[in-house]
Amino acid sequence: MNNKSGITVLGIFAADTVYHAKRMPAIAETIIGSDFTLGPGGKGSNQAVAASRAGGQVTFISKIGCDTFGALALATLHGAGVRALLTQMEGRPTGAAFIYVNETTGDNSIIVVPGAAATMSVEDVDAYRVIIERSAVFVTQLELSLEVAYRGLEIAHKAGVITIFNPAPARDFPEELYGMCDYIVPNEVEASAIVGFEIKSEKDAVRAAEILLVKGAQTALITLGARGVLFHSATHSEFVPAFSVGKVVDTTGAGDAFLGGFSSAVSRGFAPLAAVRFGCVAAGIAVTRRGAAQAMPLLAEIEQYV
């Protein structure tokens, strides 16, 4: 009898400072931007918020500082209905991110500083072992230390929990990690960094996905921006198109919207391809709004299109 339920996300919260401009300045150059916003972010937190708003029962594990950004973290997660297991640290800042958004295309570039979450240890993860083991789905990324992400995946995999690994930001990780991934979900830049060649075409994406399977992952989902998502397993390979509901104004958090929607659908028993389509709708709605966590759509909004 399977008594596992809900989603556990291990990751970071970061306050997003978002700057809109025509272009990035050169070194030693100052330019005038067109807009600025401050809001909640961090891949793990964004994915937790997205999954909860998309109908999942979500627990988020991380560390934050005792500061203004920490208060924003608590308000954001509680407001989205996420069970927030956050250790607050004196003397360490809450994570923060610099985000440049091209005001014409909506494309973005990001620098993230994990802050207090950078002190997460394997022992911290072990303290939440029972929570992870009782989850239906476990999600993590690489904004925490590699050792922490590895330990979370190891606990979940051994307990038979569905594991979703977002290898972002791109960095090297041990080959053994692939075998603990039910789903590995890089974007095209991250996938390129892993496999060593640029993904310019659908053929390239399939080739990259097959390499991820050979390394040990059960299923590869490569997100390709406006081109959609490649679903690739040992028995099926299919491109799922991106979903459009209007003008793209900000792609910040689009991948997190997809992952949150996908993990929510998986936790509620959707078939894998149906879960991918559900995630694509969530991302398609999110990019029509500015910001990251605050752009994540509600279940009722997603269900209008699926």
C-alpha cells in the first residue's frame, strides 16, 4: 500500500531584484533602465510556490536570514499555501538575485547569491529524512551545494519517491546522481553544458536526451523555451509544444513554472506526457506576467486550457 503524498522541494529562496533595460551595460558603463521590481524568487522557492498554486500539497525545506528578505520568504510561501520548513539564521543574509530583463524580448540573465541557504548541510537534509521519504514527489536543483542536492535525491530514491532533478545552475555533478533521477529536467543551456555540444535543433535535443538516459536517468525533459519541451524516455520520445496565452513580457521563472506545474500533476497521478502538457500551460501563463513567484498561475487558471 502506497501511503506517500505531496511534494517536497529542497532549494533556496532568493529575493529577486529585477532590472528592465534595452541591454546589459558594458563594464564601467552606466545605462538608464525602464523599470525595477523587488519580489520573491529562488528556483526552489519558485517551484514550491508554482506547485502549490497548481494544486499540489507542498513542503519547502531551506534556510533564510533574520532580515527583510527572510520575512518576504515566509510571507510568500505561507501566502501560497506552502508548508515552509525554514531555519532562520542570525548573521547570514537571505538569498538574493540580480535579474536583468530585456525590455523588448523579455529574455533574462541572472546572478544569484544563496545566502543562508549556502550553509545547508547533509546533516540538515538528514533531519528531514522522514518528510522526504513520505513524499510522493521530491524536487531539487543545484542552487544549494552539490552534496545537499545529492543527499536529498539519495534519500528520496531509496524510499521509492518520484525524483525530479533540475540541474540548474549548470555545474559538474557525479555520474551516480543520474541513476537517482526519475526525471532530469535541464533547459537547453544546462543540457548543452552536460553533454558538451550546443543544442540548435530538435535532433540535437534528442541526442542530448539520449545521453542523459545512457548515463542513468529514467526520463529526460529538456525545456527549449519558445520551442516547448522534449519528453524522452526509453520507450517514447515526443516534443510537446510551448503554450501561448498572450504576449511574453518576462521569462523569469518560466522553467520554475513548468517544473512546479509538472511536479504538481505528477503528484496527483497524471500520466507523464499529460503532466508535461500541464507544466507547459503553467509556464505559458507565467511568462505573460512580470516577476517569478508572483507570476505563477493558480490551478483554476491552468485548468481553463488543459
